[in-house]
Amino acid sequence: MTSPIGAVAFPSAVTGLAGLTGAGAAPDVAGTTAAGGGGFAAVLTQSIEQLQAKQATSDGLAVQAATGDLRDVHDYMIAANEAKLATEMVVTLKNKAVEAFTEVMRMPV
């Protein structure tokens, strides 16, 4: 089954998830884990760094828009939406990690 939205790309931190619906999902995920070397912590760190970069870009374009130096307002709108989506992704990752930790703590020993 293919995604009806072909233009949406996954952030580089979770590229192994792009082929989950296809037959080649296992090699993609294994390659991402082997290349990262740090596992979940490395993915989370990289996601936070990308989030900070996107927010800095969005903030810079917002300042340009406020001062009248921005040539194309579309650039700011795109950057602001990318920063918003990246924030939502990092928050979702954090929430899932907390849920998983809570479930592990509830397991009987």
C-alpha cells in the first residue's frame, strides 16, 4: 500500500520509517540503526538539533518579516510550518518514550 501523499518526506532522523508499508522495511530500519550507532538516544538528539535549527531559521525569517527585509513571505510561512511540525514530532517522540517507560515500570518482576 502506498501513501496518497507522495510529497511528504520524513525527517532524516526517522528515514527508516519511510518504507514501513513496503516489502523492504526491515533492511531500511536495520541500516538506520547500524549507521546511527547510538540507538534511540542518538535519534532523539539529532531530532532536537534539527528542531533547534528549524526554529532558528523560522525566527530569523520572522525578524526579517517584521523589519521589512523579507523578500518572499512564503519562505517564512514554510519555515514556520516546518518548525511547528518538527516541534510536534519531538513532543510525540517524548510522550511515547515516557509512555513506554511507564509501561515498563508497571511490569511485575
